[in-house]
Amino acid sequence: MLWGIVMIAVGAFLSISGFLKSEFVIYKVLAARSKILWGENVHIFYAVVGILVAIVGILFAVDVFK
């Protein structure tokens, strides 16, 4: 249950930061490293990955993988 909640929080952070093109330090570091591969699409990448991580977190929280 705890790991599911943590994954939901991380996914929400990545998704919201990606959609808003956040200037938060942690997101800027992640985006700068990923920009090498993804170019200007790095924010869309993090928005989609954040949604996917949050969905997996929800599945962990409701104990689907047991």
C-alpha cells in the first residue's frame, strides 16, 4: 500500500511538472538529462510517463499484483 501511494505521488509530480513545464529544480535536472534523447518533446514524455507511473501506483495500492 505504501509503495503504491509513493508511486502515485511521484507520477503526479512528473505529470503535473511535464504539463506545466515546471521550473522546479528536481524537474529541471531530470528534463535536462532527458532532453538529449527527447529534444523539445521532453515535457510531453514526462507528462505521459507520470500518468503511467500513477496508474501503476494505483494498481499497487489496490493490491492487484498480489
